[in-house]
Amino acid sequence: MDSEQKIRALIDLCQALAGSGLHVGLSDARPAMSVRASLTGDRIWIGIEDDAFVWRRSEKVRYAVGDPAGAAAEITAYLGGRLEVPDDRP
């Protein structure tokens, strides 16, 4: 995959993450993106290797570039538990 194809795939993943409540940013230095549950929370960096989205948790996770919705679901499930829930108590 060339850089343009990687950027397109990352944009597709970004669109799949739209509405998830996660904070997503594209890197301007290389084809990569960051995702985190809150503006001050831990971020994971997602890149592309051998036609797969890759990121690290305790070990490297790989997910097929051809399925951005599936990758978005896995990322959302992982980071979703880290979303800050407001305390509504009086």
C-alpha cells in the first residue's frame, strides 16, 4: 500500500468511528491516527502494516484494512470502557 492508500484507509476508519464518542486525530507527519476516550486520556496510535490496521494494547493488534467498521467496533469496545461518565448526583 502506498501512502495515499493508507491515508484513505485511515479516513475510512475515522468515518467508521464517527459518533462513537471517542476523540480521533490524523497525524500530519505520517499515515497514522490517534484515538482516545477523552482529551486527557491514554491514546492509542493506529497505523497500517501489510494491509492491516495495527495498534498496541499489551500486544500488537491487527485488523484487516478492508473492514474499517469491524476495526472501529474493536477500538470502541476497548476504549469505550474508559469514557468519562459524568457524575449526576446532586
